[in-house]
Amino acid sequence: MLTYVKKIAYPIFMLSLLVMSYVTPLLSVVTAHADSEGNTKTVLFQNEKGTAHVISLPDPTTGEITWRIQVEKNQQAASNQLAFSLSEGEQTILPESIQSSGTKFTYDPQRQQLMEETTSSSFSQMTLTFQTKALKTLTIKSAFLQTEEENGQVKEDIINTTDVVVVLPDNQSTEATSAEALLADSQEQTEASEKQPATKSSESQPQAESTTASTAIESPLDAQASAPAASQLSSGGSFKNDVPEVDNVLLGEAQYFHIFANHATLNTHTNGNLAVGELNGNVNFGTSIQDGSLATEINYIQKVNTIANSSFVSGTDSRKNKVVFGPSVTVDLADQNQQPAVFVNGQRMDHLKTYEVFQDQSASEPYIDFKKVFSTLQATSERLGVYPQTPGVTKDFTDNNQRVINTARAENDTQEVVLTLTDEQGNPLDDGVYELQNKKTHKEVDEEVTNDEGQVIETDLPEGDYSFVETEAPDGYLIDKKPISFSADTIDEEDQKVVVTLSKTELEKDTPITIKGLTKGTSPVLINVDTEGASTVNIKSQIKLEYTDGTTRNSHETEDFDDAVILWNFINQPENQMISINSPFQGTILAVGDTVDVHQNVDGSIIADTVLVNAETHRWDLQANETVVPIIKLAAMNHLLSLDTTTISGTKTWDDYDNKFNTRPTSITVQLLQNGEVFQTKTVTPNKEGEWHYEFTDLPTTDESGQTYDYAIQETPVEGYTTKVNGYDLVNTYRNTETTEVSGTKTWNDYGNKFNTRPESITVKLMQNDKEIAKQVVKSDNHGNWTYRFDDLPKYDTEGKAYTYTIQEENVPGYTSEINDYDLVNTYHNTETTEVSGMKTWNDNNNQLNIRPESITVGLMQNGKKIDNQIVKADKEGNWTYHFENLPKYDSKGKAYVYTIQEATVSGYISEVNGYDLVNTETTTVSGRKTWNDNDNKFNTRPESITVNLMRNGEKYAEKIVKADKKGNWSYRFDKLPKYDAEGKAYTYTIQEENVPGYTTKINGYNLVNTYTGPETPKTPSDPKKPQVPLSPKKPDTSKQSEDDNKNDVNHATTEKRLPKTNERSSYEWSILGSILLVTSVGILCRRKHS
């Protein structure tokens, strides 16, 4: 059947030719002749099961045969599954061509069977269309009804069958030409599916006669045969057949259409389907395909005045169309060339296929009875219109620019409960007093007295379990204290109607209204709009929607209707009221008998007598089931009082550790059983002394026939307790069954198991009150975690005392264990030690100068930080050694310490460390002065600096850049020079000066004399400066120079020099020469003395 739901996995039109070949009866074949066009129409069956016709429409140009089977089941067969059987090995059915209305079929290509899918969707009317490809003949062998018996067996009821055989011309291929013929693109498939008969509604064809014999139909077709001849258009059946769930929705048939009206005029694009009595369609309409979730689009138009050729939406694999026209509409299914096409009143429909079109066979049997449906809608509108606003709904209209209706806190309705009290003859009894109790707590909720009809009525009860208990019986009657229990259920949120009341005045304000608190797919919101009898309602308020999931909704085209939960019910309207929509509007409009004139976008169904579309509208079907608040009916009966009565009483004893765990309830319920059935109940509480006692009085001893009643007691179970009944006394015992668990983790402090000391497993022992009760071997998991767990441990002993659980760990060699609650920490400390020792060697020519100290100090460094000192002296053999012992090898993280040594400075020596050995070498100093013999730099030739190279044993050892100091003296010094080599031989130190242009250098010991030899032409200063005023001479420096410098110094006269005159040059030179000889002699004497 056409199902009005979202798309499912298989196309809804997978239909009807199913069957089991083994049930085919052996019937003779009787020949029947096709018409001149090569078409056939014959009866498959026509008997008490129903009627079925089959039409064959071969196309000689494509080799395809279009089959249409029309079936009507009678009432007795409607619940059975229908099946068809085809001849094996003959058929090549094109799966994409299978379509039907009325039910869903499954197709088994291997067994050549088509069968109605389920009896729950059984149909009374059905039309099946499918195509076959390139066959000489095609035979429908049998049809039968199938019913599943109670024992699970399947019963098959074979219906009288006609074999239908179609013979193709000799020049027609008997094989499919290629795979592409079956897997053509969607356009080719559409064209193939449209190879249907040219059918006109104005023509008719007599029905074939019933037959019980097989009929063969010969088809004298040739390759030039024209298009199929016309035959009657199929009936659309009824909307209820296509959508059987229509009876379960609030608005019936109208809830499945965008516009449901007696009259509709479309002047602007209408995005939705129609069910209208009369259509003036000046523009196109149809539900646009958005996400493919709408599986079927149904349209019903009884009368067409005008219709646009682009109306409707083309069907696809995900969207099937069904269009039903009234009998007054002229529908043609072929163009002038007799090719398949759909024409409505002469207007070609661009988006319809021939097999999607149906037509009412008569005005008395319409697809939808508008008069009946509108009558029902009027009653629905009136019934809904009296609902008051739901408690919890709020309307905040204080700010006209931000008006809000909030339904989030709407309270749900509950069922109505009616208890009727009668006597033994069924007569109602008034003045019976009933207490309504919470069934669980036995607390009083309400107290009511039966009315003249013997009824107690409760409404608006919170959801829960309740009991009626009679507390006073009518005069002369015995009280019946047997509780009468029931459950009050809240109406499910998805069925709950939230009601808002609104006046038309609010909708006529030109400011928006936001409706909040909406829930998608659940509770519909009914807005009753009081039109106050006005002839016109001019809606200017824009409607905005906000949902509980935080989303909002704006006007848009959609196939998803889950969020369509707004119904506008216009009430108190006069006849022919005009409702004009002049602002964007959302929600289904129920305005029975009115005219709705749309001038702004509307999302939702429009249900009215007349609809004028002058602005774009969008389909948005209301999701609302029809629910009625159910009534719970209860009955009670009172008996006449008996003269003989008795009393039953007893005590309650508690065995529960003196209620140590506070488990004892504040009350219990004792039930009195009369002949095994609950007769009365009593709530028992302790008295001031803490004693629990109950008593039932005025109990009849015999029934109406004089039989003695048997009384017993039982207690409503108390959670956690077991009850023992001793006569009429009760003993309740509580045993604490609480459990606990002990779990923990193992942490290893062992340098990340650097030393491979960690075991593969440990053993954790569980102690209960210091006694071992379990143990567990613990290993690391895949993530390297060590955890353990003891579950389901009793928490208390038999006296209610809590057990004390502790853990212990079996010893792990090399580790110390620490327990923190239930966690274990195992620590490994590496205690390996090391030592540092070395020897001191003196390189000082066996202490020839007697400068070696009596001791030295060796410092021990740990990772660069001094941690110890040792005074080292020569032993008796003259060896100098040191030794640091018991040094930790690793730090707290398992990283090895780095130990080094340092020696305190020894004057006159330089120290060299080789590993942990020390070599001290005696040092010496080389120093000297530079003297310039350049007429006091008369020609500005003296450089800013010179370079003195220190040579050791003839090889360059060091160098110094020498400049004049503040006093103009040029001196250098090399300190801490090793005096001896590794073998104790003395080094020979000399100096050299790097060449100074224009000067010759003479070395006297360690002193240097540079004499200017260049031209006596003054160098032009590169940057003449302003002459400075001569400073006053400073006091001579009288500080003592070093001993070596004193030995090398030569006293220089400070007298002012005089320029030589003519013939005085020799005297000046001799003065210079004498000075040089004197300085040289002094230097030689100093060197010898130093050596």
C-alpha cells in the first residue's frame, strides 16, 4: 500500500506477481485473441475471493511488455496474503519498473515469485505495474491466497487461474540485446516505465467475462504497430487504503496535505501537495525534493479549472507519486503521436508519468470525501476549542517588541479515575467515605464521599500508584477495607496536547511572537485563537519558533516534518470569515469554513474552505496523534453488617541489630486475609514505648451462607527484611548484606627498573580483622600498571560490626614496602659505592729550588660540586697519594655520579689533572722592556703596538701584543711558564719580535731595542689635531719594580736632549753606542746571576 512515511530501504511499489510454481494447477490453455493494437485484457480470476484483471501492452520497438494487474479482494480474503506465480525460465522482469498502489510486494527472481509482504498491510484494492524484456511469450501461471495457521504451517488457497500468453512477432528478438538494456541511465528507465497504454477517461471498455479455463491471447503485431489503444484509467481507491494510519491522527486526511480546501487558487509557487475540490492553478505546485526523506507524494484534485504544466514534482527512486483526479477531469495518457504522456484538460503535465495517474470512477466514490472530512474537522475544532490553557504555559507580552509564549513548563495531563460503590444487587450506594492513599507510602492523598450515583471521581492526579480504602461504610453496611489499587499514568509527552489561548488582537499587532519550549517529534502545541466573531482577521505578527534543543526555525522548503508541532485553531468565527496572512507564519492553520488569504510566507498545512495563495508557501505537515484522556473505572461493593464479629491482633518484633543501620521503616502495613484474599489493611506504627501492635476489630465471623471465615495475616514486604509469621505475630529480620571492595595500585620507586630488580609479580594478602582471608598474585597490565582488586567483601559481621580490611605484601627482595591505605609503594635504593684515588707527581727538578710545599689540598667534586677535601703529604717513600672511599655510585634517580678532582693552587707551580692523577710543574717568568731608538718618534713612525713571540726550545709557545702604558713604557710579561718538561729537563725560553717596518730590532736577553732606519722625512699626520697645552710634569714613580725588571733596567738620564750641530754627529753617535754597551753588559750580568 502507499505508505505515508519517510523513505525505506526498498521502493514502496515492489509489488505483486509472487508465487510458488509448485502449486500451479495443470490447466488447459484456451486461446483468446488480442485486439488490433496487440493489446490484451483478460481475467485472472473472478470468484468469491475477489476479481483480478491483467492487461498486457507490448512495445515492438523495444521488446518490452508493460503489464498492469488490477485486483480487488473481498472482505473475507482481505486479511490473506496474495501471491502470483510466473512460468520459470521465461521471464526477464525489469526490477526498476515494478510499481503498485495498495500494498507492498516482495520479488524473488530465482523462483519467479511475487508475494504480498505482510498481512498487516493487506489491501482490498491494488494496481500493479511492471515490465518484461525481449520474450517470445510470458505466462502468469497461477494466483493464490496464503494464510499462516496457528501451528506455523502455511495454508495455500489456489484461486482459479488464467494463463496469459503473449506471442511476439517473429522479427522480435527473444534475448535482451545487452547488459546496457537492463542498466540504462535513469532517463532511459523513466521512458521505459512510461510505455503504458494511451488511456482516456472519457472512453470505457467492457469487462472481460469470468472464466475458469486458461486463455491464450495471440498478438499479430508487426514492427510498424502504433501506440497502444485507449482503455479506462484505474481507480485510485481510497486515501485510507493508501494511508491506513489516517484514523490515528488528529486532523485525519487533512493532516497529510499542504492545502486541504474545497476551493484553492494558486497565484504564487506552492511548495506542497494538494487535496482540493476545485483548483485554479495559475502556477506550479508540489513538494520539492530536498533530502529524499518523503517517500510518497499524494495529490487529489476533484475539479480542474486551470493547471500549470510544471505542476507536481517528478518521481525518483526515492519519491513515488500518486495523483488522483475527479471524474469530471479529462485525462489523456498519450500525445498526438500516441506516445506515453499525461494531459489534464488538454494541458500536458511535464512531471507526471502515466502509471502515476488515477481517477475516481464515480462522484459517489471519491478518493477523499471532502464533505465528510470537513464535518469531522469542524467537530475536532470545536472540541479542541474548549480546552483551557495548560497550566505552566506562560505568555509574556509586556514588551510589544519581544512577545514570548513559553511552553517549556507545561504540566502534563493524567487519567481520570472513577470509583463506583454498589451493594450486592448492584445498586449505587451514597455516603461511602473513601480515603485515597499513595500505594507505596500509604499516606492519605485525598478523601471523598460517594455521590448519589455511588461515584468518587479523581482528576489531575500526579503519576503514580494509588489505592482507595473505605473508611466509613453507608449506614447498615459492612465496611470493606480491602484496598482497591490502580495506577495513574501521565499522558506521554508525545501525545500530550499543550494548549495556549490567544485572542485575534494579539495576532493583529505588527510585532513578532516567539513560541519557546517546543520539543521536536513530541508534544503538539494547540493555540486556540479566539476570533471574537470578527468578519476579518488581519494577521500581522511574525511567528518565530524556538525548540528545547536550542535550535530555531525559519521559513524554508523541507521534507522533514519532525519539528512540525504547532496547530492554530481559529474558533468563534462567523460564517465566511476572511483570515489574511500578512507576516511570515509557521504552523498548521485549522480554519474550517473560512477563507485564508496568504500574502506572506506560510510553513504548514492550510485547512480551510477557500485558500488564496498570493505568497510562497511550504509544506510542513503537523505531527499530532489523536489522543483521548482515558478513564480508569473501578468498582467496589459493600455487604450488609453481620451480627457476629471477632477481633484479630498481634505484635511485631524486629531482629535488626537494634536498627543500627537505620533500616527500620516508620510504619508497616499488615494485611488481613479473609479466606486467602486481602480483606483489610492496617498501617502499624510503634507506640510511645516503641512496641509495635496492631488490631482488626468488628470482623464478621461467617459469610452470607453461614460459612466461617478463615482469617490470616501477612505483611507488605519491608525492603531488606524477611518476615516470619507466628500465628498473628510477626518477626522481621534484617541481615546487612552490604558489600565492599578493596582495591589499590602498586607504585615502584626503582629508577624505572633500571637495574632490572623488579619481580614479574607480587602477592597481596587481604586481611579481615587481621586474619588473612584471601591473596592475589598481581602483575602489570598491558599499560604497565600494577593494580589489584578484591570484590564482594562482606561489610559487616553477623553482629552488625564492620569488618576492618587491611592488606599486606609478601616480601620483595631488595625493596622496602610502604602501605598507604590500600596502595603499595615499593622502593629500591641502589647502595653501590665507588672510590676515587690518585698520585701526585712533582715536575720541579727534584725540588732543586726548595719551593715544593709540605702538603697539598685535593678537592673531590661530585657532578661539579665540591663534596670533600683531603690534605695530601709525601709518605715515607716520598710518594704523594690520596684516596676517597665509600662514595655513592648513583643519585636518587639512579643516574651515575660524575666524580672529578681539583687541587688547591700551589705557588710557583702549575697543576695538570690526568684522570685522577696530578702533575705539578715548577714555573718561571719571562719579562722584558721595549726601548725605541727613533729620536723620540720624531718622524711619527713608531707603531701603536708590537708583537712579542715567546719561543720554547726554539718553537713558538706564546705571543703577546705589547703597547705603551700610560707612562709611555713598553713592557711585556709571560707568567706561570713550566720550567721543566715531563722528563725534568729545563726548558729554554727566548723571545722574538715580529718585524716593525722602518725599524731594526736588537734583543738583549729579554729586552728589545728598536732603532729607526727609515728616511728622515716626517710623516704627514693623517689627522692633525689641535695642539694641547703641555701638562705639568708629574712626580716620578718611585715604586719598586719586580726583581727581574730591576735586573734588566738601565737608568736613563732625564736631561733634555740637544740637537747636534755641524761636525757634532760623531759625538752624539758615540753617546748612543756607549749607552747600548752599558745596557748590554748589565743584562749579561743579570742573566748569569739568575741562572
